[in-house]
Amino acid sequence: MPKFNYQVVDANGKQTKGTLEANNLNDAARMLKADGKFVASLSLDRGTSILNKEVGSPRLKTKDLIIITRQLSSLLSAGVTVIRSLDMLYQQLESKKAKNVIGSIYESIQSGKTLTEAFKEQSEALPAIMVNMVAAGEEAGQLDEVMTRLAEHFQKEGKTKNKVSAALVYPKILIGVTFAITIALLTFVVPGIGETIKGLGGDLPALTYAVMSISDSIVAFWWAYGIVIAAIVFGFKFWKKSESGKMIWAGFCLKIPIVGKATKMNASARFTRTVATLLKSGISVLQAVEITSSTLDNALLEKKLYDARIEIRKGSSLSKAIKPITEFPPMIYAMTAIGEESGTLDTILDKAADFFEDEADAATAKMVAAMEPLIICVMAVIVLVIVGAVALPILTMASFINV
């Protein structure tokens, strides 16, 4: 039976902390309230083991968000109360991070906070679109509809991410195989053949001497190579997180051939889909743009979109505010203008999102198709150089013997 840490306040204002066993959060709260005490906090006891510590980003995965919103939508539509829905959801979740988030939201509501306040407290784990749409849904009394829209939004977003990840699997395998073959040839094959060639005597060609020197240095100083590679990787990641690095890298990703188009189409699809979902939930255009500006996965576009809200705040329409963002396809501006004129901006942007998602899939497929032969050519050149370095002295000595 799971254990729960609690903090309660009695009628005299005295605070008490402790641990109790219960089947679930709801039963634990009921047991504490039965004594006439106010529950200040209630959470699952995870123990002190290092295995129970959470590592990595606190953000929930898209898969967890889909499960949470879909389950809450079904339960709320069936007339189940919010607190009971959260308790039932908590028991069904398998992800530790997701259970922790839902458990914390449950505790907050039990302590007297609104659902909006409880979700805002989990803003590090939950995306801004979810927190703001829950606030709008609670105010309008349409939580079940909001959860349905969120579930559809996260499902489409997850589908797009999965397509991109699946498309990049083969290039990643090719890069890994190229690296493994290169290291194997330089550390195992070349040293053995090199000793044989040296034993036969004769001068070594420049190519052979260079490859054998690299091989000897890798074998002797592999640890130094490891340190240098690790330093380059961590240095690059640190640079990418800096303000200047983020902007430079974002601009590079948008301008590089083939990859740039895929980046633009993915950002366009995310922009139109997110804004459409927010507008359908009753959130203002200004707030929708502000929320969407942090979801594009490109610092340059995020900054330009965030700056566009200044124009909207001054009274400009969305279409005019985003027109200076030349990285977006002109179609976004045109369809946004049509949607504003007809009063169907959310519907128009939703349809535009379908189009841009198809364009993103096609652009990603072209990017992968271009990467595959390039990686294979690099692999072929590396292997050819190493094989040539080994074969040259053998052929030279063979011709000398024949003479």
C-alpha cells in the first residue's frame, strides 16, 4: 500500500506533519479530514532512494499530455467531479513525472485552490497552452470541451514529432555505423597491417604514413580524443543555450538549404495549429500570440512573433503584425487576413495547419533523402582513404618484387 506525506492544521492552528498509508490520494485526504483537520499538503512518499529521484527536464512528454487530457475529457464529460477525475487519473498513470504533477494538482485543490491556480503551480511541467486553456475553460464552465481540444492538439503535435523522429532514424544509424567502422579500422585493422608493412621494409607512401600516424595516436591517446570530443559537444550545447548562440543557430537552421524549408514548415504548422486551438477556447489574439511565441522551437521566430504582440497591443490586426516575419510563408499572412475579414480566424488557421503539416512532412522527407547519399559518400571516402593507405605500400612492394 502506498505511503503519503501530509501536513495538516487543527482547529487551534497547530501544524502537524507525518506519513500515512492509504489506497490513493482521495482515501488519504478523507482519513485526514475525518479528524476535523485542514489538509495543507498531501503527496506521495517517494522515499530517499536515488532511484526515486527525478532526472532530466521536468516537462511532461507529449504522450503523457495526451493521456492526461484525453482521460480528463472523458471523465468530465461523464459528469465526474474534477477532484474525483484527478484521483482516478492519478491511479491510472504509469509515468512517475505525470503522477507527481497530477498528485500535486490534486493536493492544491484539496487545500482550497482553484483548478487554474493548481495548474499554474505546475507551469514548469505543463506547457503554457494547457495552463491558459484550463483557465479559460474553468471560467467559461467548459472544462470538458477544453480538454478535448487539448487532447486533439497534443495528438496532432505528437504525430508530427513522431514523423520527424522516424524519418531521422536511418540517417542517425548511418552516422553511427560510419563512426564505428572508422574507429574499428583505425584501432584494430590499421595497426596490425602497419606492423606487417614495417617488417617488410621499404619507404611508406605519404598517405599510408599519415593514416598510420592517426591510428597510432588514437590507440595511444584515446582518452585525450574522448576529452576533446566531449568538450566540443558540451561547448556546443552551452553555446546554443546562450542568447547569442540561440539566435545564430536559429538563423542558420532557417537559411541552410533543404533543412531550412523543413524548419519553416514545421514552425508554420505549429504556429497555425496552436493559435487556432487557443482562439477556439476563447483566449484573446494577443494572449494566443504570446503563448504561441514560446512553442516554435526556433529562437529567431519566437522573438519575432513575441515582438508582433507589441503591434497587436497597439491595435494592429494579427495579419498585419505577422506580415514582417518573412520566414513564414506568405500564405499564412493571406489566410490570416481572410479569416479576420470573415470572422472565422480559428477555422481558417486550423485548415492552414493541416496544409502546413503536409508540407512539413514533404520537406522533412526531402531533407532525409538528401542526407542519406551524403552520409554514404562520406563513409565511402573514409573507407577508401584507409584501404588506399593500406594497399599502396603492398602494391609498391609487389611491383618491386616483380621487377
